[in-house]
Amino acid sequence: MGVPNGYGKFVYIHAKDEKHKHTFVYMGTFLNGVAHGQGKKLTGKGHRLECDFVNGKPHGFARGFHPGGNLMYEGEYSAGAKTGVGRKYYPNGKRMFEGQMVDG
């Protein structure tokens, strides 16, 4: 079986037990088996992140959403960390924070 390249879907499930279950789905482009390019990451708890990925990590402008679809975050990522100007929102849509993000 080859290494994923191009558009695809990856489903990750890790369940040490039901309390420590971690799942996510990535839909987007891959390069040499790693998320690379435009994609969406959906968590088992209902959060969604839409952005570009570089070597498996969010990079560039991103939009994150709370379960139910309200905006949770919009702003810049660098190598997986929120960096630069960003805005965070409560689940009800009210703005929580706007300003400079440094290393998340």
C-alpha cells in the first residue's frame, strides 16, 4: 500500500478507554502521507478547523468553529500555534478576545 498523496480522508481513533477516547477526521490534501495543503480537521467533540496545513500542522489563516457551527477562532497559525492577530469567540458568538497571539 502506498503513501497518501493528493486529496483524501484520514480517520484517527485512539481509545485507551471511553473516558480517554480521542478521535478526529482530516479531509484535505496530503503530501508524502502527511496533511499538507488545504484541509479540514473535525474532532470527535464537534470542533472544526479549516485552514492550510504544512507538514501536518495548521499554518496561515485559519477559521475554527465550535460544535454547532459558531465561529470559535479566526486568525493566523504558524507551525501549529496561534500567532499574529487573531479573534476568539464564545460558543454563543460573542467576541471573547481580539489581539496579538504569541505561540498559541
